[in-house]
Amino acid sequence: MRAFVAVTRRDLLLAVRRRSEIANPLLFMLIVISLFPLGISPAPETLRLIAPGIIWVVALLSVLLTLESMFRADFDDGSLEQMLVSPHPLALLVTAKIAAHWLVTGLPLLLVSPLLGALTHLNAATTVVLAASLALGTPVLSFVGAIGVALTVGLRRGGALLSLLVLPLYIPTLIFGANAVSAVMDGLPYHGQLMMLGAFLLFSLALAPLAAAAALRISMN
Amino acid sequence: MWTFFHKLGSPPYFYRIAGRLIPWLGWVCAGLLVAGLYGGLVLAPPDYQQGDSYRIIFIHVPSAWMSLFIYVLMAVSGAVGLIWRIKVAEAIAAASAPVGAWFTFLALITGSLWGKPMWGTYWVWDARLTSELILLFLYLGVIGLHSAIEDRRTASRATAVLSLVGLVNIPIIHFSVEWWNTLHQGATVTKIGAPSIDLSMLLPLLIMALGFKLYYFMVLLMRSRVEVLERERGSVWVREVVQTG
Amino acid sequence: MGGYGVYVWSAYAIWLAVMIINVVQPAIKSRGTLKRLARSINQRAKQT
């Protein structure tokens, strides 16, 4: 447990020192979201129809942008190898890194979601569900993404490959996340969707660190 | 039985047995495919609703079955290679991915050619076609990862992890897509896969499916023979094989 | 084919092409691999 906290805290400290790494994905998200009214239509009813989908798709992309940094610095300075030989279970350390990654990327995204809702004319109730769906869904993205990063960590042209590996696995989260938001807008029940996201979260929490640890061991040898 | 499997795990034995099996598989498979095609294209009567367009079923459905079957086999043999470090299993997993991707491609293309006369458009976001498209992405990811890693054994092990993750995710993806599809109904009229099918149509379909399976095993053996050769290139038996022709 | 000939036959043509490609490609590859391995083994034999 102490190792878990230490790894998380170290990653957070590093992230705070390089603030642009936190800010860039958020700016990316804001800019891309503001492209849609310009590209499609600024009419509120149109925006409301597409908002859940675009916010979720852009969230996927901005998480994808940040994934590579999850193990990159540790790979470059050799601390990843230290982790492999350390007495603590690797899956635990990987979970700590994933937690730190989410705190740096998913949480800020969650915090700006009211702003995203305002830009796309979502009402207050819908914005709350949007935030809830992001709160449950973005950790899944970090967990599943970690497997992809672990598999591609040693590769030179890993970036494009990473999106090919990870995006198909993000589809269930996208479907239920975006649908929870559109359901509440249509006055339909949305708890089922949120519960599915919760189930995905627990499932990925249980299995993804193991898979990512196995993948790390393979790509590091 | 077990000693047979044990022997099969040894690359020279596998190479020899596979070389002997391939022609047999080829002839039986060709016979089945010709019989299936004759039954499907000549003997089977036109469907009373779809006319002759349904005849695409005889290649579409077996392709779709194979696409899933090959993924499972690839993931399982990848896992076998990962756990017991059996080189032949690694070669089989590596050889499966391209064949599986081709069958997925066939299922998509034939599905869309069937969709044009039935739905009036080449592409409908129908649950099955969408799942099949995602399966193609999964295959392409596996192939991409395998070709991006230089060392073959590392590539095999990494790919095995990825295909196992994919295997766990396929039911989840399938369920999500099905659920998503029921929400957006209207555009979809699922005509593919009639609930009850006449024996004159079912029989060629099953023959074709069997032919596809044998075809896959044949191509699999051909590809994994090459894989095994490449992986064992420094060993004595490969030298003997190469020198005797 | 009752007016559906274009679709049915193009589906079967694509299928046949893919089936042939998948048999021919590994056959060519295996021949190439055998040749390449033979060359490298001969070279090594000459060096020693």
C-alpha cells in the first residue's frame, strides 16, 4: 500500500511540475468541441442532439493523447525497470500509475464538464449525468489504455499503433457513456447505463492491471 | 493421445506432419467447396422473398463464423504459447491473424453486397455488420502490433496478451453493440439470417462451412510452416530440410 | 440470378480472389524462405 501511494504521489508531483501536460489535453478538448458548432451548426437543438456523442468522442481522443506519457518518462530514465525488479507486485504499481494518470487527465476533464455542457446548451440535470458518466467512464479509459501503452512502450512508432489497439476496446464505454447523457435529455431512465459503466470500471480495475503488468514484462525484456 | 500432442509441439515433427497433411486438406476442401457451390448456386431454389440474392449466404455466413472462430483459436494458441512457451503454438497464433482478418473482410464485403439489394444501401449500421467491423479493427491491431515488434518471440508474446484482452472484450463489445442497435432501430430490417431455413439451403451452407474450416486449417498449416522455419532458422533440422529440398 | 446477378457474382468473385490469394501467398513465401535459408547456410559453409 505504501508503494502504491509513493508511486502515485511521485507521478502527481512530476505532472504538477510539467503543468502543460495537464493543460494541453483540456485545451485540446475545448478547441475540438468548439469546432463542432462551427463545422455543423450553432443551432441549440442540433448541438443538443450531437453533444453527448461529441463530448464523449473528444474525451476518448484526449485521453488517448495523454496515454503515451503514462510509462514514457519511466521508460526513458530506467525507473520502469526498477519497478519490474522491485519486491512489490507489478500489477499494484501499475494500478498506482493508472490512478495517477486518471487524476491528471480524467479528473480535470470531469471538472471542465460543466463548461462543455454550457458550450453545447445542455441543461443542469443533463450536465450532472454527463459528469457522472465521465466520472465512471474515464477511469475505464485509463485502465484499458494502460494495456495498450504497456504493449507499445518500447516501440519507436507506437503512437498511431496505440490508437489502433485501444480505440476498438473503448467502444462499449463510448456507447454507454454517450447514451446515458442522451437518455436523460430525452427524459428516459439512465441509471442502467451508469450501472453498466460502473460494471466496466470494476471489471477493468480487476483485470486491466494484471494484463498491463504482463504486457510490461513482455515488452521490457 | 497426449504423446501425439507433445510430439506436435516439436517444430521438426510439426513441419513434417503439416507438409504431409496440406495436400489432403486441399483436396477434401476443394471437393467440399465444389459440392457446396453446386448445391448452393444450382440445386437450391430461389428464396420466395429475396429471390436469388440470398445465395450470398453460402459465403457470407461461413466467413462470419470463421472470423470469430479464428479469433478464438488465435487467442487460445497465443495463450498456450505464452504459458508453456511452445513455439509451434506461437507460430499458429501468428499465422492465424492474417487469415482471420481476410475472413472478416469477406464477411463485411459480402454482407454489404447482400445489403445493397436488400436494404437499398451498401452499408447499414446493423448490429452484426458493426460488430464485424470492430472485429476487423481488432485483427488489424493484432497484425499491426505483431509487425511493429522486431523480435518474433517478443512479438508473439505481446500479441498473445493483446488477443486475450480482445477475446475478453468481444462479448462485451458484442453486447454493447446489440444494445446500441436496439435503441436506434428503424433503419435496420434484419433480413440476414432467416429464422427457419429449408434443408435444400441449409445443407449447402453446412458443407460450405466445413469446406471453409478445412481451407483455414490448410492455409494455417502452410503459413505456420513458414513461421516455424523462420523462427528455427539456426537449428540443425532446418538445415537438413533446406538441404534435402 | 433474377436481376441480382451483379451482387451475387461480384460477391463470389471477391471471395474466390481472396481464397486464391491466401493459398498462393504462403506458397510463394515458403519458396522464398527456403531459398533464402539455403543461401545463408551455403554461405556459412563456405566461410568455415
